Amino acid sequence: MGTEAMFGLTGKDFVILAADGQAAYSIIRLKNDADKIWKVGNMLFGCSGPSADTANFMEFIEKNVKLNELRTGIPMSTKAAASFTRNELAHALRKGPFQADLLVAGVDNEGPSLYFMDYLASSVKVNKAAHGYGAMFTLGLMDRYWKPDLTEEEAIDIIKKCIKELETRFIVDLPGYKCKIVSKTGIKEVQL
């Protein structure tokens, strides 16, 4: 578990993800504006961990999801992309593991989906999830305010509450949060 904060939740017809912008090595902050939320096809992948592992792993996943779409002519569903990603993490675990924790978000025929995945290749579909030390502060708030028919405005308000809680209580100053929403109409970035 790193000194990061990445969290997300499902809404009525969308999924929202937020992540801090810190890229660090040991106790040194390298960047304040890292984007840890990747657009992969029609999905969002939040990926936290060491910068080299996350970038390498996410580029691999991104290219293979695109390759599958080119071969089949059909975009991968969120469940299929999460299963593929989990399988790749499990294979890597035996030879050269990636220290990558992920949140996989998408909206398809099955509705909004959010998958929680850790570096040990465990995966589960959830309504709300968080990674890093930030999870200790955000999961309680998301539990309290989440509901199945959440609107975008309500979800953004919950994300703002989570960020405010981190700024108030977390000993580490995490800079520049990025927030993105995926829905059937596409992907958009939200200014917080």
C-alpha cells in the first residue's frame, strides 16, 4: 500500500474515478501532475504503484485490448477487460510481478461496472473502491453516501468530500487530483 489515493464509485449510468497526481520514488516526489487514470478503449483504468511498473503494465494492457478489438471487430466488455488484466497480473506474479493496483471502470450492455484489482491479481466487481493509504479515509465516506441511483452531481460531491477528508486528515500532502467519468456517451474529465 503506497502513499497514494485512488478511488471510484458507480452511479446510475456511469462510473467515476479520481486519483492523486503524485509520482514518487521512495521519499522523493518526482511529479505533481501525473495522470493515473488511463483511457483504454471505451473504459477507464486507474492504476497506482511505482511509475515504471504502472506505465509499462498499462501500455501492455492498452495495446492488447486494442489488438483484440482489431482482430474481432468487437470492443471488449468491461468484464472481459478486467478478466484479461487479472490474468496478465497472475502470469506476471510468477516471473516478474508488477506492483500495480487497479480500478477498471466501464459502461456497456451490462450497465456500469467497477472492478477492484490488486497487485496479487485478486479481482472483484464492486460499487465503490479505493487503493493506497487514501483508502483508509475515503471508503467510509463512500459507504455512507453511495446509493444505487447516484447522479453525476452527487458522485462529484462525494469525490470532493473524499478529497477534503484527505486534505484534512492525511499526513501526506497529495497534489492535483484528476477525476474522470465514463458513461455510454464517452469519457470526460471533471474539473474539481
